Amino acid sequence: MKVLELYKKTFSGLSVDVWKIALIYLVNRCGEMVIPFMSVYLTSQLGFTKGESGVTLLCFGLGAMIGSNVGGYLSDRIGNFKVMTLSLTGTGIGFICLIFFQSLFAISLWLALTAVFSSMFSPAAFSGVALWGKPENKTRGFSLLRMAINLGVAIGPALGGFMAFYIGYKALFVFDGMTCFIAVMVLQFVLAHRKEKTARPVDLVVSKMSPYRDWVVLLFLFFNLLNMIAFFQILFSVPVYFKEEILMNEKLIGAFFTLNGLLVFALEMPLVYIIEKKNKFFKPLVTGAILIGLGYASLSLFDNPLVAILLYSVLVALGEVINFPLIPSLVMRRADDQNQGKYMGVVSMMFAMAFALAPVSGLPIVERIGYHTYWNVAAAMSILSGLCLWMLKGHFEKTSPT
């Protein structure tokens, strides 16, 4: 009963519009089934080397960095609703047309363009939570979006692994694109009342505060970037490791992501509710980064694959749920009403930069030093990230942006 009461309190008080954004995110992320299998597709289907795959996925990340800034910029000017519509439509077209590209240059360029549209969605959605939600529930609003993302991650890869194994990757790309169009229809249906109300008046658009002049936020995001680069190996190096070293097929890889996503889905909102009630964010942020580091260390320390994978999944999931939602919440505290989109854009760009750097910081290095040594490197990066964030705590809380 206490657990049920905790879950009831966890979801109470959130605005209807925040729930609607979460629904759209859920539909969209159910379709994000391509990403966990992209490195496997490039190496096993197209015959790319690990280095070439890393370069291709780097291009996707670079496109995401551009899209994050564009999405944040446009959200403050034309409104969150229009940006989300543009993002979903462009992403759907991008994934469907992916089936026509097979050369290294062509697929790298097209993935970069697709990523521009895909990454525009996050700053628009997160600034929408800040704009349309209740100020006292902002952190839980961000967490609800992440919960929707993780539920989608739990559903998508399982379906994606099934489709890749039995039907093929081309069908997977087409289906992924179609889910984006479904998300557009859901957006038009549930948030139509925001279509004309999201754009801010022109005289309120320009703010003197810029996240790129806020050195504390930039340093804060840089330290988080170290942890994100290590964490995102779960999408790049880890699936290839499962395929090559553990000899798991796409169905089992998809099942891993499903179980991991369900674990995050079950834990995140209650834990964030407890953290929000205590109103102390830095300690769990640091603890989360260290737990992710310990998760990667477990892949190297334990010879039994089942034990190593279970420990990795649990530790990384715990670290993720008490680290990731706190990043936008802390950054948003330093924004004003006129530049929330820009601040969320720079947060999204940090995630996109990690997504860009992770493949070239993972697979090519694995080829030289091996998986087990690399897991120790990833562990050290996450733990170092946590320690650096703890040292920044005093500056973050005492200074204000300029």
C-alpha cells in the first residue's frame, strides 16, 4: 500500500498538457527502434569496419548537435508546437529514405540530416513542459518525459529486434518512419489548442541572458558530457559487444533494451519524486554518474556474462534515473521566461554532442585495446564526471548567470 501511495503521489499535480507531451514522446520513442541496431546494421549488413561505423554515427551526432540548437532557437520564436511538428515530419521522411543509401558518404550525410530534424524535438518538448507545466512540478515534468522515452525504449527495441531478425532492416527503417507520422497525428489531435498560443510576442523574444555566456552552466554540462559519452556506449559499443563476444542475436539484444527500459520506467518517477521532495539535487546527480561508472566496471570485472550483464543493467538504470532528469531541471533554474528554449537547447546539444562523440570514442578504440579494457575506461569517465560535478556544486548554487 505504501508503494501504491508513493506512485499515486508521484503522478499527482502534473498539468494535462505535460501528460499530452509525454504521450507524443511515447509514440515517437516507440518508433526509435533503429538507433540501438544501427551499429549492428552498419557492421553486419553493410560490412563497415568499426571505425567506419563510428564515423557514420559521429555524423548522426553532429547533425543532432545542430538540430538541438535550431530547435531551441525556433522554440523561443515560432513556438514549441510548430517545432515539434516540423521535427517529427522531417524525422519520419529521413528514416524511410534511409533504405536508399548504402555507401559510407551517402549514409553518413543522410543520417546527419535526419538527426537535425530528430533532435529539434527535445528542446521544444522540454521547454514546453517548463512553459505549460506547474513551476513546483518542473522536475517531475521532465522526469515524466523521460519515463515516456524509456517506456518507448522498452517497447521499440524489442519490436525492432524482432523485425530486423525476421523481416529485415529495410522494413525496420520504414516502420520507424511511419511511427513518426503517427506521432504527428497524435500531436495535432491532443495539442491543437496550443497551435496558436505557443509563439511568444516579438518584444519578449530577446533575452540578455545567454547560456553560452553562463560559464557555470557550460562547465556543468561539460562534466555531464563525460558521463554521457560513457553512458551512450549502451547504444553503440555494447550491442556490438553482445553480438560479437556474448554471441547474442538481435532478438536477445532487443530483449536486453526492453528489460532495461522497463526497469528505468518503474524506478524513475518515484525516485525523482523523493528527490524533488527533499529539494537536494546535486548529491543524487553525482551518485547517478558514479553508479553508471560501476555498471561499466561490472562488464570487465565479472567473467560470467549473465552476472555481468545483470549488474550492468541494474547499475546503469539506477544511475540514469537519478542523474538524467536532474540535468535540465538544474539548468532551467538559471534561465528566464524568454530564453528557456535556448537553455533547453544547450542541454539537448550536450546530449547530442555525447551522442556524436560516443561512437568515435568507443568502437574505434575497442578495435585497439579490446572490450574489457575499454569498459574500465568508460567506468573511469563516469566516476570522474561525478567527482567534478561535486566540486562544482558550490559555484552552481552561489553564482547567477550573466
